[in-house]
Amino acid sequence: MRILLCLLLLSAPLAAQVAPDATLLSGGPITASEYKLPAGIDPVVSTALATELWARVYRPASLGSSPHSLLVLLHGNHATCGRLAGPGEHFDINVQYTFTGTCPAGFIPVPSHAGYSYLAERLASLGYIVVSLNANRGINAAPGVLGDRGLNLARGRLVLRHLQKLSRWNSGAETPPAGLNDLVGKIDFSHVGLLGHSRGGEGMRAAYNLYQSDPGGTNWQGLIGPLTVEGIFEIGPVDGQTSLTLNALGTAWNVLLPMCDGDVFNLQGVRPFDRMLRINSESPARQKSTFAVWGANHNFYNTEWQVSDSAGCFANQRLFDHLDGSADERTTAIASAVAFFVANVGASKLPDYNRIFNPQFELPASVTNVTRVDRGYTDSPDSSFTTIFDDFTGPTGFNSHGPANDASNVFVNYGHVANHDPRQQFSALVTWNGAGADTFFQSNWTNPGSGMNASSFGTIDFRVSRQCANPLDLLCNKTSNWFNFETNFSVRLVSAKGTLSDPVQLRDYLSLTGPVGSLVFGFGTAGHPILQTARIPLTAFGNQGIVSKLRGVRFTFDDTRRDEIYLANIQLSKLNGLLAPSSVVSTLPGADTPLDTTNNSTNDVNQIKSMRSVQSAILGNTVEIELSSNREFLPQGEMLVLRIGSQEINLSRYPTTGETGTVVFTLTAEEWARVSQSDPVSVQYGSGTNYNGWNFGKVDKTLLGR
């Protein structure tokens, strides 16, 4: 694999400031085969339902004599049975396979694990052994449990069970299934990469953390043996569906955020990045990044998920239609995921391919010809690489180190950023109305008259996003003229004596527009003020004497007349990729691009079928509410949530027959006691009050026990 990748790199010369294009990488012939072991109760994974080890293994046709790096892929939550609709086409509306391992007549088990063949085949051609897992049996669409409502800890343990089995086959402790004998002695567990989509993203973070320490008591290091995960790549992941806070410290990590995601529509996958930026001890220190793709939906990164989750895009051009996937979306995945793994996983890494994640480098043409991507980045949050200048964790008006910040002709308020982790992501919301040299916000690292020596650093980094016209409104109102333009302002360094550096223009390092987002079925417009990272070399500010006695950084709003922005995570970084800015591709927000779903609409017929008291061994006295609708409650990444009054309940299950037109929610005795007669009842995906999902009228508590 080392020779193959080095030859490929030499054959593709790099432009000076453009990231190398991983879509141009190709290799030798491959082979693929599957294993599917008998299902059974594995109490480590699930005590309630049988699970199974089912996967497709992609690998070079000839493995040679040396071991190969291992990549493991995991899909997200989805229906497990698809109704056949034509050659290669299926509508996934049943979950019987989850419970029984079979599907109704006219249905097939959904091969969600095959939906990443476009990535797996390319990576296998480059020398990797790629194992794509199927989590249908006992996990996808299965009932959640306390502490693991989304079953993402279960997903992580399923991944570890696969790794245990692969380790035993590799060592010869067990004989591999037919067709996989070539794996013996050929898997290099010191170079492992993980990729997860949707709930599979949090599932992969779970696997990474549980291998190190499983609160359930399983010694995975003993069962699997030595294992080094060198990188985790996530696509549209969920976050926070378990009782554990799951980060990816000590390994390279990237999240691809589909800006028109109609499933995980709040883009919660950015939150691990928010958290990790504020953890300043990491060993080994590894880069972290976000890769927000305009125009992409959630489902079409898996080719077996054949119906769009999204109703379209808000203020950006969609890359998808209602059915049958998106070649453009797959291009963005190949460009980023293949680059990520060849740069970070393997005995002979090609680190230049990491440039696609660093906003100091221009994206390759394979991406820019398709869409715009907004990037967040850090070389590592570890203090050996970065130093916090201001995290905005103190009271409004003060630097997080204590000194007072300065403001002139602007309104500043510290708080949280929509979509981002509410526990960790703090920012300054800065609003101005009137541009000029005396309109600025200045963050001060030290008190007046003093400064710090920043000469050992290469860049000053900060995160920024546009907010909407009304700072109290989380949904964007684009009726005003402010929407369709690019915001620009200047940035200067400030010395201990108050001397200002040369100004640097934001537009030379980052295109600040939007926010753009998705059109969500039943929800409407969802704008995403996702923070981007600007990285400015300290040499760009001219007078280096200021750098040696640095007191502050000033953001002067001397160009765009009025706007409001979030500023967050001002840091100094010791690594610096460039001495000059790369060209910034600016795409202005445009018209909404909704899907035409007029032929797919239906009038809901929703019914509260029953309420019954049930004694649970774990929860004690409970109340089960069974709901039905002619519009399926399809399993997806976001949790299915029952709202009764102001309460939200997310413990639910489908009937074992697999119909998704029926769902049963379980309320604890305490939750039932808080229900008032005639409270409104509705079902939605995810938390919050602005969602219009399934309406069931008002609750009648007298139905209990009828």
C-alpha cells in the first residue's frame, strides 16, 4: 500500500495553495465478500433482542505478504425491510427484520451496509481492508433503553464485537468463513479508521471510547488485543443520544455536515467539535475539523437509502431530487473521506491530503465545481499546538482570561450559538448599524499596558458565522436586503501600547454569508449558523513587534454597514500551512430550492389507539400509549418524540410485526402524573416546539385501562 499511494501522489502534482484532489486517486483491482453469522442474544450488545454479525469485506484482489490497514464503516438508523419497487429499488417502510430476521412477502432486508460501496471500493483499491457493517438485527429501529435511547452504545459494542471476530480470524484463533481465508494475518490493527453515518457516527465514537473503558464492564482491550484508531470520519451524525458524552480525543476526527439535512436537521454533529476545542489536553494531539456541504441531504450519502429525507434547501442549491441518490453528494464524500483516510490512517500516510480540511487551502476543483463547503478546523486543541485567546466563557464584556474587552458603537452579548453544543459553545454576538473605523469589538488577552509574546505561533484563528436579522429568532427571515450579500470587516492586532497592526480583510480568508440551511418536512425553514474557522497568519499583520507584545485582536466593522455575527474560539495556533491567503470561493445564498412533493402528499389520519398500564422490571409502573397513522413513523437518525403538553417522551417501540404506521411510547409514572387532561398530543422527530409532525388532538386520560 505504501508504494501504491506514494506513486499516486507523485503522479498528481499539487497546486501551491490548493488541497490535493482525492477523487483522482485510484488503485488496483479489488474483491468483496460477506460474512453473516447466526443471530443470537449477546447480552453485551443487547439483552432484549437477538443481534448478528453481518458485514461486507472489500479488499485488494491480492493482499500480498504484508498486513493492510483496516477501515470499518457503520450506517445509521433506518427501516430494515424494503418493499420491492423495481430492479434495485425499494421503499423502506417496515422493520420486521429487526425483531425476527425476516421480512414480509414482497420485501427484502435493506442492505444499508452496501450503501457505501462507492467509498469502500475506492479505498480497497488503495490498499485498505474495508469492512462495512450491517446493524439491522436487534439494533436498527429497536426500542431504546435507559441511558442509550438511540442504541448508539449498543452500536459501538456491535462494532467492537466485529473487531473481536476479525482479530480472532486474523490471528488464526478461529477459522474465517468461506471466502475470507485470505484475511488471516493480513489485518494491521495498529492502523484502524472508523466511518459512521447518522447514528452510526455517534456509534463509532462510542466504539472508540468503549474500547478504552466500557462502563458496562467488558474488557475490550483483552478481547480484541492492541488496537490503534488513527481517525474517525462522521457523516451527518447525531450527538447526545446516550448517557455518555462521546468525544474523539487522541485521534484525527472530521464531521461532514449536510447543510440541507432533513433528518438530523439541527446539525448536532458539530457539537463534538465544540466540546473538543475547549479540552486543551490531548494525547496524541490530532487535528479536528468540520466540513459543511451546501446542498446536501442526509440520506443520499448511502446509496441504499433511496428517498430524500429533506424537502429541499433553504437559500442554497440542492444537489438532490426526491429519489435515487445524488452523484454530486457522493463526490463530496469521496473527496473528503478518501482524503481523510489516506492522510491519517496507515503505515505510510499522505498528510498533504489533510489540506482539504484546513481553510488556509483552497478546495480541489472536484468539490468547488459541485458546491460550496464551509470549514471549521484546529490542528489540535492540545495546548502544545493552540493557546486560547478568548473563549467568551466569562461575563459579557470580559475576556475569558479576565481582562475587560473593548467595544465601540456595537452591541455585544455573550451566549450560545444555535445548533452548537449549549454546554460548551460560547460566543460573542456582535451587532452593529453603521460602518466606520470607530465601530469595533476588541478582545484583550491582557490588561492595558501589558502584552504576551506570541512569536512562537503561526496563525490567529477564530470561528465566525452570520446570525439572522433578529438575534432572538433562531429561524432566518430572509425578506430583508441583508440576506444576499457577503459580510466583510477588518482584523487588526493590538500591542501592549495600543499600537494597531496593518488591517487584514476577512474576505481574503473566509466568505461570510448566510446562514443557509434546509427545508424540513413538517418543520419549514431551518437556517444553520454553523461557525466557520478563519486562520490568519500572524505575518499578514505586518509589524511583528506587535506580535511579541500582543495584547488584543480588534474586529473593525468598517465595510459592511450593518449586520450581526457570532465570534467564538479565538486561538493562537503554532502550525501554519501558508504564508499568504488562498483564494476564497464565495457563493452567495440564493433562492430556496424545494422538492416538488405535490404528488407525494397525503392527508394524515392519526389516532390514539389505546392507553394501558404496564409493569416494567426496570421502570416500574408505566403507561403505554399506542398511536397509529396512515403516514409512517419511519426510523431515522433523530429520535422519534412524543409531545404531551410541554413534556417530551422519546422511549418508543414498533410492533414486532414491523409496521411503521404504529408506534408505542412508554411513560414513567412520574411523566404520566405530569400529564393534564386535554393536553395537546403530537409526535415529531427531535426536540423542540417548532415542529409540525403528527397531531393527535388532545389527551383523554380516561382512556387508560378501557
